[in-house]
Amino acid sequence: MTIELGMERDIDQWMNLVEKVKDSFPGLETREALNEHKNTVLDFMGRASAICAKEQGKIVGTLLFSKECNELCFLAVDTEYRRQHIAEKMVSFMMTKMDSNKDITVMTHPDGVPEGVAARAFYKRMGFVEGELSEEFGSPVQQFVLPGKK
């Protein structure tokens, strides 16, 4: 298993994984939305803000992050490769690229949404704490915050 920055050459495999997990993410319901997400991923790749996990050359995990906002923007692991600490390894790699003195934030499903149970438990294990409730892509979300070392 390797954790590395995603490159433009990875985009087709990256989007194959997104296609497999899209039902867990609001805002990826249509072909147009997926094409927009692909353009977003390419933009993040161009800014060295895309991380992928590869098993024998196959992308099995993806993560997008914003250094400017100290935010984890998108995290997904192929269902066949879950429970192997892949998300933890990608988040740890991401943290080496972030300002550790500032809070790191991520938006996920609020409590009570079945699709968010695993993500919420994961973020809590990583040290994130529950924050504000809001809405994205017409769906309720909750911010989780990893406090900086201030």
C-alpha cells in the first residue's frame, strides 16, 4: 500500500472510485455533478492537494484537502478495502501538508444519518470533535474540528 499525491494521470482510476462511492456523498447524484467533481479533483491535483492510496497500482482511497483553509474536503475508501486503516494513513499524510497550529475542519453527515456513522466514528478516533451544523448541496452536514496545537 502506498500513499502519495494524486497526479493528473490518476484521474480515470480516481473517478472510478468516486463512481463506486458517490451515493454516500451529497452533490454527486448526476453525471453533470460528477463531471464538475472531476474538474475539482484535477484542480486539487494541480495544487498538490490530492492524496491517493494505491494497492498494487490500483487507487483504493482518495482525499482532497485545502492548505489555504486547513480543511479536509473529500475522503473516500473503496468498500472492498475498508477496515485496513487506509483513511487514517491518508489523513496522517495530509496533516504533514497542513498548518498544525491551526484547526483542521471537515464536513460530514450529522448524527442519525446512516451514511455518516462510519465517517463520524473515524473522525472522532482521529481526534476531531463535533462542531456546527449546516447544509451543503441541499443536505444537512456537521463540521468536525481537529484542534490545532496553538
